[in-house]
Amino acid sequence: MIENVLAYGEKHIQRVVPSGLIELSFYFGDKPQVVENQKSVLDHAVITGQLNGYHDLLVTGQLSLFSIAFYPHGLADFIEMPIIELNNSTVPLNDVLKQFSSQLVDELDNAETFEKRIQIIEQFLLGCLARNRPSYNHERMQHSINPSSILKKS
């Protein structure tokens, strides 16, 4: 998570390099611009597929970023399209997850703590998984992401 790190009026170029991961990103406040084509990030919630090359983002104003990285195969169970269609592109989350609503962005934006944002996105992703994979062992998944279950073992 990145939280409003620029002083008023400052600009910053952020280079995005290929990592082999797919990212689900939420932009709150001002959205960055892609330097090469002078386009803004399309939406407040986007998925960026695996990249073959780098690109630069121009960050200005007040920006908060909340992002989740997935291994390519890790996102496949949450969406209803082939992962390869996301290669070298950034698309609005609403185009990929039909059950997505702007309510999720609002909830994340209004969350008072980083931990609350994690809870919100975990519940959203578990709901997507339950819809797309009804036979999956959801108790096992819930146990593995529930911090209280980890603390009880100590």
C-alpha cells in the first residue's frame, strides 16, 4: 500500500517493471498517467496482466494505492476468462469480474486501517471463489487466511 507520499505540487515518475505476477490495484484520489501515451489509468480498480516490458507512470497530486499480487495461476479461479487475455494490458476490474461493483472501491477507500482493507478484499475474493468454484474446500481457504487461526497455534 502506498499512501499520499508526494508533497503538494510534486510529480514523480514510477517505473513499473515486469514481475511475472498479475496485480489487482485500487487507486484512491488522483490516478496516475501512463507516460508513453499520456492516458490516465482507466478506472479506480484495475487488473494488470503479466508484462513483457516496462512502462512509466506519472504520479501527481494525492494518490493512495492498495494492490494485491497474484501468481498467474492464482487469479484463474477468481475470474471467468483466460488469464492470457490479460497479458500486457491493464483493464478495469469491472470488465473482468462481472460481480464487481463500485461499492467495493468505496468500502476500501473508507476503510480506516490497512487491516480493514485486507478484511474487505479477502471477503470479496472469497465470495468470487465461492461463485466460481462451488466445490472448492472453502473452510480450508478461510483457515489459511484467517490471522486468528495462525495466532492460536503459537
